[in-house]
Amino acid sequence: MSLTLSSLISAILKFGAVALVLNEVRGIILAVPVLFAMVHSGGELMAIWVGFCSLAGIAISVIVPLFAAKKIDRLVKDRAAKAGPAQPQPA
């Protein structure tokens, strides 16, 4: 894997980190109506369960991409280290 490709993938992963922060903001925005409905339901067991499931889905949509980005970044760095410095190709 060349140094240029490694740099490109690293830049894409950094962009992905920014997207994850924006995804976290989206998760907070989506959680507010769920919590509001749970409060106004009077604490019924079904409303609490639906709220828990909704919040768990939001959390998973934020956490899973974060772990995937870290794993891909580690893989790219490992492959770049194994490949060593980029060597010019013979003409």
C-alpha cells in the first residue's frame, strides 16, 4: 500500500470522525422527543420499553460507526507499516 493511498484513507477517516460528531448531535436531537414522550406517558411500562428501544437504536447508530472507523484506521496503519517506505516503480 503506497504512502499516498494511506494518506488518502487517513484523511477519509478524519472526515468520518467529523461525521460521527455530527451523528452524535443528531442522536441527541432524536432522543429529546423520546424522553419527552416517556415523561408524558406517566411512566407506563410499554412507553418505557419503547423509549429504551428507541434510545438504544440511536446509541447503536452512533457507536458502531465509531468502532468501525477505529478498526479501519488501525488496519490501514498496520498495512502501511508492513509495506515500509514507498519505493519508486521501475519504468
